[in-house]
Amino acid sequence: MPTLITFGLFSFVAHFNDLFWPLIVTDSDEMRTMPMGLASFIEFEGGTRWNELLAASLVGMLPLILLFLFAQRYFVKGIASSGLKG
């Protein structure tokens, strides 16, 4: 069970942070993902709005941090049971 939870956590983080695939399949701004919204704060001509970008990044990281804190003991057990010890 811890291994499945660890795989699910990695899968969720990978899909939550995906940028390229949602860019291809969505055409409206309402369906865009968090990384695509963060990319909209970067302006090449007028400069980057750093304060808004960092605040939005913090808000975007909160679900991932809460998910990790909730599943931390399963995550550690899953990594330890995989046989990879460093």
C-alpha cells in the first residue's frame, strides 16, 4: 500500500506541474493549469511581475505541500520498501 501511495503522489505532482500537454489540448483560459497561469506573469517586453509571480507560486505549491504532509509516512515507507537505500 505505501508503494501505491508513493506512486500516486509522484503521478499527481507530475500531472499537476504539466505545462506542454494542457497547452496543446485546451483553447480557453478557464481550462488552463497552474503552470500555464504562472507563465502568463512572465512578460518579455515589459519585464516580469516578480511579486505577483512569487505569490501565485506559493499559492500553487500549497496543495502539493499539504498532500505530501498528509501522505508523508506512506511516502517514506514506500521509498524505504523499494530497496533503494542511499
